[in-house]
Amino acid sequence: MSKEPIIAILLVLLPFSTINAQSVNVKQPNILFCITDDQSWVHTSFAGEKAITTPAFDKVASEGIYFRNAFCAASSCSPSRGSIITGQEMWRLGEAAQLFSAVPKKLEKVSFPLLLEDNGYFIGYTRKGWAPNDFEVHGWTQNPLGKGYNEQKLQPPANGIVTNNYAANFADFLNECPKNKPFFFWFGSSEPHRAFEAKSGAKHGIEPGKIEVPGFLPDVSEVRNDIADYLYEIKWIDHHLEEMIRMLEERNLLDNTIIIVTSDNGMAFPAAKNNLYEYGIHMPLAIRWPEGIKTGGRIVDDLVSLTDIAPTLLECAGIQELDEMTGKSLLKIFNSSSSGIIDKSRKYVFAGKERHTVCRENDLPYPQRSVRDYRFLYIRNLEPGRWPAGSPDIISAHGWVYGDIDMSPSHTYLLAHHDEQGVKELFELAMAKRPYEELYDIINDPFCLRNLITNKDYVKDKKRLVKALDKYLIKTADPRALTGKSVWDDFPYYHQNPKGIVPYHNLMNK
């Protein structure tokens, strides 16, 4: 079956609704959405990180709701951001389920910031939005996040930190916002995305000796310093968020502003970012809204997907939700006074992956799907014959082998010491080929080191998770589940591919 008919079938299965503007409440909340770039859930002081303090995140979490079990829909920035903006699982995004992709025009109709704008909101963003993507290819009429505010610059304290003065650009946005309009602002930092300035963390007072090294990384000085550099960039972003909160307070806007703080995918280290393991998909998430959250200061354990944000914000703004959105509004949790598990219907969260970078023969993706409950993580590697982190003998489009792992001191250390006792197992976890199925007991193995898929003690758990995943993939019209085929293998890759009309490998081999 050709790819064109498959895509046509999906477009029929996923019709796009027309949203009629509804009468808006004069008390529609303002929205400040802060999304960092590559941060796992544990790395805030509220979550227990001891090497840094994150007072802005902690304020939002301690005065609002801290979601202890929040997960992204994809462990790669662009599809994760697309899932957040459209409120849908990544496999419903078509071409946009992959990094450096074009974005189908039809997704314009389900992008929640544009729906907010249609209903009276003033919208804008700074730095990294739904990216890296090409919106011109399919003729988008505007950026899905509105006008960019990026004029204000500063001298960064370390190489790798961008010159964008995020807080000052938010001030520009607020100054332009009409006084009679609610606003939505997307604060999309470039940090803590790599590259980091080596030993910048230690230089700015972060002690490598206080670092808790995740069990999937070797506990050596190179890795400790690498994590310290990463943590310093998280602290930098938190400072800008602190300034933004101060601005809202000065303008008497703070109490009726929904502040959301999260990230797009996990930390950019081997076996984390771009993997469906726990440190790749488990996200920080805190939401503060004094005028709309019944009881603040709560820690909630419900399984939450970042796809839930779009329908939540639409409901908060008094706008009808779209049938196409697979996410589920969090208003039930907002309206509760309880902690722990509130909505017992939230039994599972799901994630997926297609192509991240060009790093395998014929530019092929490494397709995965996963389901997570309160204890277990089940992962299905749909093409186990392919290299999960990229081929060991193919230089990626970015310039190195195992190209789905960002270049870093941690990456280099694993390569240099891959045959040594204590490192070999970690190297293989990050880079070796994987079986078709993986199962992890996250409560007892948060680093995903022990695959239980053949353990007879967990047969019932595996069957339950397999059934839940299969049912959900069909319900949400995953092309691979519906047809057994991939619609993604030959989509163009637009990084260093100016023609953008043929797959990257075909262009390079001409």
C-alpha cells in the first residue's frame, strides 16, 4: 500500500472540527507558559535536587499544584512541543512527529494558542517555540504562538547560554498587550539544551561532589561536571522566571495568571533524552493559578500527559475543546482540594518516537511506543534490528556517530571506556540494539537498568500493559497500529537540507 492512500485514510479518520468563537468571560485568565529545553523531572530543588535551588519553580509548585507524575508525549523536542500545542499524541501529527520536519497545515486548526487568539487573547512568545520545524513548506499563515519577542539581548554568563534576555522580552510583550485583553505568553528557553560551557557549573558555585549521578551514567568526574553544567543552565532559566513573576505581581496580574512550568523532554544525556526510558519522558510540571485552583499547595500523583495542557487551557478560557485532542483537561484536579491520586480514570500515559536525527542507513527512524502506569513502564521497539541511538559507523547530520545522543563529555566518556567493567553495561544500555519489548519496575528501578520482559513473575503486568497500549494506539489512530506500515520513512529532513523536497540521504547521495 503506498503512503499517499495511508495518509488520506488518516485524514478521513481525523477530521478537523470548526470552532465557533464563544462569548468570553471578562475574567479569562492570563497564561504564562514556561517550557525549558531538555530537563528531567528530578532537577528542581522542589523535587529534591540538592546541587541547585530553583526558587521560581518552587514558588509555583508550593503555591499551586505540583504534578509528581507528568510525562511528555515524545522524548524529542519538536514532536513533544507539537503534542503540547495540539493536545494530541505525537503519532497524530503526521510529518511533524519528527525533528526538523515540516508541519501539516491542518494542525493550524487545532493549535491552542491560535484558538485562544481567535477568542480574544493577545498571544506571543520568546525564543524557542514549536521548533525546529518549517512552517512555510505547507503554507502556514502565521506562527502558531503569535508574534516573537526577541529583541532584548544580554551578555550570557557562560558559552552555550543564548543572548536572549527572556525577562526583558516578556516585559516588551506585556507593554504591547492591550489592557482589555487576556494574554498568552510562551517562554521557550533554549536552556538547558546543549552545548554547555565545560565546568561552567563549578565556576558558578555548583559543587560536582553534591551531584546525584543517575544510575544509567558512570559516576566519574567528567559526568559529574557535565551534570553540574546542565544544572547551572536550569538555575539560569529559573532566574528569568522569577523576574517574570515579579513583573506580574507589580502589575497586579499575578493572581489571575495561570503559570505553567515544564519541559519538552528529558536531560540531554545518554539513555535519557530521545529515549522512552524514565529520564527521557518524566517531566517537571507545576501550575499556579490562585483564582482558578481551589486549593493550592498540593502535590498530586495523577498520571498526567503534557497533551492535557491544551484542553485544560481551552476550558479555563471558556473555549470549547476539540474532539481531535487526545489530552484530558486537568480542571477536575484544579477543582479538588485533595492531594495524591484524584482522578482514578487516569490509569496510563503514553509516549512515542519516530525519527530524531539522520543517523541510520536510509535516514530511517527508530520507532517506539510506550505505556506507563503508576509502577511499570512498557516499551515496544518496533524495529529492533535498527540502532536505537544511531549507527556506530554512520556520521549523523550533526557530525558524530550514535547521532541520536547529543555530543557531550558523557557521550565521549562512554565511547572511550565502553569495554571497561562498570561502563560496558551502561554503554550498551544507551547505544546497543534492543529487544522488541522492554518492561521496567520504575518504583524499584527508576534508571531502567533491569529489563523484566522475560521474568515470569511479571507476565500478568506485561499482558495488561500490552492490551492497554494496543487499545490506545487503535483508538488514537496510530498509522503503524492501523496499517502495520510507516508513513514517516521518507519525509524530508530539513536540517542542512535546503531543497527540502527529498529525503536527506537521497539529497546527499546525488
